[in-house]
Amino acid sequence: MEPSSQPSSSTPRAASLYDLKTQTLLGEPADLAAYRGKVTLVVNLASKCGYTPQYAGLERLHRELQSKGFAVLGFPSNDFGEQEPGSAQEITDFCTVIYNVTFPLFAKVFTLPGSAQSPIYRHLGAIGNLPEWNFSKYLVGKDGKVRAFFQGDVEPDAPTLREAIADALAAD
């Protein structure tokens, strides 16, 4: 399956992550405007990675904080070590059966720079940080602007990540 949302070089830069549109993992249209006013954690996912057990911690974060205006947004990617080779249905089944994931999963994307880079990651990477591996995390504020970036080795329960989320939730 090819990643979706192939940008053109003339695609204007969005002012906010929440100005972008994409697709769900199963191919339905998805408007990120639905998350405007919430704090989100955007994560590039992979099912065959040493960090894959982070799915459990991401799900805990999502369930614990969603009533406070927080959501984890998962974007599968096969960019690093080809560790997400599955089809949309295979990824869905894996996430549901193994990790009971309820946070939103979106279409597989390219995170790395180049003509195939997803507009989502082009926007997120404008802060000067792009994933160097799977499970990299962008903390996005209620306004749709990136507040912090964490590489994949930062666990969902890491104090630095939890503190950044708490600060973002407390902000106007």
C-alpha cells in the first residue's frame, strides 16, 4: 500500500496542523479540524519495531487524558527499517487485537523529506525536527502548533513527555 496524501511542491504551508485533511487508515476522509481546541500527540507508528510496545503506553495516555481534551493520533510509516510493511487492514487488526488501540489511526505516510513527504509531516517538520526512527512524537497544542518534539526512544510515560502534555492542556 502506498502512503497517501502525496503533496505537490506548490502545496501552501498550513498555519495549523488542524487546517490539514488526510485519510483514516481504512481510507475514509479525515479532517484534522476535528482536533482543533484539543492537545494531540502525533506519532509515526510501526508494528515490527523494538519500540512497538509503546502502543500500550500511547493507548493508556489516550484513555487517561481524552476526557481532558487530549488525543493520540497515529500515523503508520514504513520509512525506518521497513518496519510497517502491512496493509491498512493488517495494521488495524494488529493494533486492535494486540494492543486494543482506540486512538485514531490514519493512512500510512512518508515522514522523510522529499516529494513524497506527507503534508502532515511537512507541516510538523517545519519546526526543524523530523523523526529519526519510529514512534517519534510531536506534541501539538490546542492551536494546532507544535509545542514539543520527542524522538522514538522517549516512552509515553516519560516524565518529560507527561509534563509537556500537562503544560499544553493547561495552556489557553
